[in-house]
Amino acid sequence: MSNSFNKVILLNNRRVRSLMDQIPIGSSVADIGSDHGYLPLALMMHKKCRAIAVEVRSGPWEQTKRS
């Protein structure tokens, strides 16, 4: 995953940032209806969380895996 992608997730997405701020470091998180998976990715990368992303639609998730 590219560095610029990481910055977009964390710096330009207020929804992800506001949720991240509420989750303690090292938490275990399940993101049901994850859509693009940005929140679990950001939590794993920057808060050392264990995260599970669940999404029934393949489009958004496939896009994230290619990033």
C-alpha cells in the first residue's frame, strides 16, 4: 500500500479520523458493512488494532485490495 494512500485515509477522511480517535490502541474491532475497508486498515496500521472487515459487495473491497 502506497504512502500517499495512507495519507489520504488518515488526513483527508474525517469520518475515518473521528472513528479512529474513539478507538483505543490495541483494540479488537469488527467493521460490519466495511465498504472500502479504510477504517480497519487505518486502525491496523496506526493503532496496532486487530480488525476484521466484513462487506457483501465485492466492488469497494476489490478496489481497496488493488491500492
